[in-house]
Amino acid sequence: MTTQAPEPPAAEEVEAKEIPNIKLYIVAVITGIIGYYILLANPNLAFISVILAWPAIVAGAGGVEHLCRYGLGTGTSSIGYWGTAVGATVVFATIFMSSQIFNLYSPFIVIIAGTIIGYVVGLCAERIIKMKIPEQAQQSFIITGSSAIFILIVLEVLSSGGVATTKLYYTFPVIYIGTALVILHPYNGSLGAGENQSRTLRLACCEASLITTLFGIIGVLLPNTTSFIPALGMLIISLIGFAVFVKIWWKKVKEDTYEIVWTGYPAGVPH
Amino acid sequence: MEPVTLTLMIGVGLAGAIAFIAGIIEDAESDAGSASNPNSQVQLAPQIGHIIRYYDKAIAGEPPQNGLWAASACTIALLLSWRFADMGIGQYYAIFFAAVVGAAIVCLVQGCFGVFAHLSRIASFSPFKQPLYWDALLTPLPYSMGLAFLTALLLTLLAFVTSGLLGNPFAPPLLALLFGISLGSIASGTGDIQYGAERLYQHHIFGSGIPISKMGDIDLKGEYGFRNSVDTPYFCMRLGGTITAFAFGLIIFLDGWTRLFTFAGEWTSVILEAIVVAILFIFLVWLEKFTRDSYGPYPGQEDL
């Protein structure tokens, strides 16, 4: 009598261990709103708000991961571009809409507008174009909403709690493209058969802190003196966060990599 | 000659020259990291059993990453040049030194993204028994970072020349973002053919394209030993780099050149550029027909 080998865990079991993106998004919305009000109360506490803005990038990267696992190869960049464009446009538009740059209602307006636009576009892709991706509308609004939260907080730090100057407008291109890249890259960089949510989201943390470091440098250089201390706080906390997250991510990479060697030749190929 | 026309002519020449050099460097930078289109081939190689020693710098496709390098370098440069100007340094010196600082910061960011992408991709290749070779990452990494520094520096200077000497109404960071995205797209569309379809497939018949059956069957051997990503850019600079440079430089040059005329007021550039596009279109259609009539389909693929 032959004994059967133990079956490998089914795909559903592995999937079940993953955190649903909607939970990540809810966490990002809550931390984002708290971060916004901390900043509105005292701009010099920006270093706390920046920590509270990172979950938004994690949620957005989770959304990109979910959508692109269904075979959107080169579409990874496009979906990141699109999602961040919606988020960035919503935030930039709210600046021009009211005379007071950021007010008590800003985060709600931004989150609701970003979420609705993302949901409608996702629904169009689901119903009209008939893309066969489960939960497409939900994941689409996760990307747009998260990028809106992140850009709102970054812009508030750079404007030191809402004191906008025309010089701030020069930073819009880099804020848009930087956020787009860190939302789409964690999945794009980890693409492959051995990709898993845990490692992708750790990479998202690393990249979120990397890009806030860059925004911190830009904020320190802004000629507007009131934004110096918030931006310096953002820069320092981002560097610390970057070191911590890279350590956590590298631990996971070491676990997942087949073999780590200094040098060597591929086996089986004559040389 | 009027001083305004002279300034414009200097601006057009300078912008064209910077764009040409930026095109060559940018294509080399993408080849040093197997970025953009060839990346899919490098990505597929371990799946068909080819253990690779390429630097797998998958940073979100070429246009967005170049947009980020150019936009952030230019934003830092612009803000820093104001600080330098406050300290009493002359405007042109301030811009040049600030551009160097901006590009240096960007090259560190590029290095971080490259390391993240390579290590994550290799970890994701684990089902195919692909080991992580540190030397395969650390040899091309500084090279790629250096080329990213030059690309960011040149695109920043191009943005300043366009907004200053040529009088473009947009702010330099926005121009840099647009230049970065267009240069990335051009390098991805024209330059990468030389790398992805030729260099990676040197052991197949020249010019035979990449049918599905060959996907991922990339060349693993270099001129000596196993091929590493530093072996690629010098090969691709001969054709891929120059074609990218030609395409991007010509766009910038022809766009600037139309500003020298004023016969129809504000519509002059629109009319002239429409004529240039029409001439190019007619020439390219003729060239395509001439090539197909002269050489026909590839041998063995007549029925396709």
C-alpha cells in the first residue's frame, strides 16, 4: 500500500492569510485623518503626521498588487499613474477651490471625492470594458483614495499647515510623479512567481519613507521659512523609518530568496 | 542680428545639444539595468531554466522613472538656486551648482530603487532556483547610478535652458517632468529594440524578431565569461543610444527652431511644426514602403 505524500497547501489557504486591502484602506483613512488634524493643530508635529501618512502608500500598493496579479504586466505603471493622477488632481483642485487652503473639512472632501471617482472608473472598467478582475471597483478606489490622503498630508507639511505660497506650486510635479512611483513600484519591483503580500507591503513601507525623505529635502529648501521645521521633522523621521523598514524588508527577502552568494556561475551552462 | 534672435539661437543650439547627449546617456542607463521592454525577457529567463546574472532594475517602466529623476532633480535645483542667489552667487553659477546637487540626490534615490527592485525580483524568482549574486548587482549599480546622475543633470539643465533662453512659459520642474517622460518613452520605443531584440538574442538569427517560442531564451554569455549588465551599454550605445539621442534631440531642436520665425505672429510655430510633421510623415511612409519592396519579409516567414 502506498502512502500519499502530504498535499501542498491549497492556493486558497495561502490567500486566506493575506490582509484584505479594504482593511488596510480603512486603517489608512483613519490614520490619515488623525495625521491631518495633528498637523492642522500644530504644524511642527509633522513628524507624527508623516508616520500616519505611510499606511496610505501601503494600502495603495496593496490595491495595485491585487489588480495587477491578474496579468496586468505593463499595465502596472498605467494603473499607478492613473490612480495617483486622480488623487493628486483632487487634492490640487481643493487648494484652488476655497480661499482658505486647508480647512477642517479638507480630508473628508478629498477622501470622499477620491473614493467616488476611483469607484466610478473601476465600475466602468468592470461593467463597460468587462475586465475580468474581481473587486476591481473596490481596489480602484483604494488606489485613488490612498494617493489622495498621502498627497494631502505631504502638501500640508510642505505648506506648514495650509499657508500656501506660489512657490509651493513648483513642487506639484515631483509630488505627483513621486507618489505614483511609490504606489506602483512595490508590486512592480516584486513581480514574479514567488511574490507575496507580506514582502510587497514591507517594500511599500521602505519606499514610502524613501519618498518622504525626498519631499523632506524639498521642504527644507523651500524659501517659505514657516515650513522649515515641519519639513526637517519629516526628513529626520523618514530617514529613521527608512533604516527600520529596510531592515524588516531585508529579513523577509533573506527568507524568500533561494540562495544568497557573493559570486558564482549559473549551474548547467558550459563556460 | 538682434540680441533677442541671438539669445534664441544660442538657446536652440544649446537645448538641441543637451538633448542629444541626454538621449545617449539615458538609453545607456536603462540598458545597464535591463529596464523597460527588455525587462520582460530578463524576467522570463529564470522561468525557462536560464539562471541569469543581469541587473534587474525594474523601476516602473522607463517614462515614469525618468520623469521622477528629472522632476525631483529640477525641483531641488530650482529651490537651491534661489538659496544660492540669496547668498550672492551669480544666477548662472547658482543654477549649475544647484543642478549638480539635485542630480546627486536623485542618483542616490535611483540606487535605492534599483537595489529594492533587484533584490525583490530575485526573491520572487525563488521557485525557479535563481540565486542572488551580489557581484551581479554591485558591479553595474554604481555605473547605472552614474548614468542616472548625468541624465538628471542634463534634463535639469535642458529644462532651465528651455524656460530661460527659449522663454517657455512653464515652470522648470514641470518641463523637466515632461522631458523626462518623453525621453523615457522615446528610449523605450526606439533605443530598447537594440537591446531587447538584438543584444539579448545574439545567438539567434539577426533581425528575426522575438517569436513566442523564443521568449526568455536570452543570451547568457558575454564576450568573456557570463554576461553581466555592464556588458550591455557599450554595445547598445552604437545604435540604440544614438537613435534615441537623434529622436529626442530632433524633437527639441525642431521645436526650438520654429521660434526663430515670426511671419504669422503666434501661429508661426504651429504652422512650421505642422509642415515638419507632414514632411516627416511622407518621408517615413516612403521609407517603409521602399524597405518592404526592396527586402520583403524575413526568410521563412513569407506566409505570415
